[in-house]
Amino acid sequence: MLNLPRSGQNIYEVVISHSDVRALTSRRRRPQCLDERWSRPQSRNVVARNEAEARDLIAQRFPPEDGFVIQAVCQGRF
């Protein structure tokens, strides 16, 4: 998280993984482009006004068309 929340913004915890890496590691194969840790859920904190904006911000950084999957979004309690 690079920014602190301003008025009207919250911190959201977004859990993501990579579908292709998960499939490869489940077959005991090593992914070529990404680290194996992407087979497990990874948490990222995002400053956003609402859950939809948090999803949009994560999708810009970790595009679904590249295999990234958002598993959960919850408002952080920091």
C-alpha cells in the first residue's frame, strides 16, 4: 500500500492468485514466468472508496486476462 486513506476512502485487503500457476503446481510442474507462490493466495492492501474501486485498482495491476483471480475483498481493520 503506497497511499494513506483520505476522507471517504478505506483500506481494502484483496486476496489474489494466478489460475495458470495453480494448475501447473497442482500437477507438480513448475511455472516458467511466475513464482510458484502465485499458486497460493496473496494479499494486497488497496486504498479505495468502495469494494468495486478496490477490485478495479487490483485488476489494473494484476489483469484477469493474464490469469490473475481475485478470490476475496474485505475492508481492512487497521
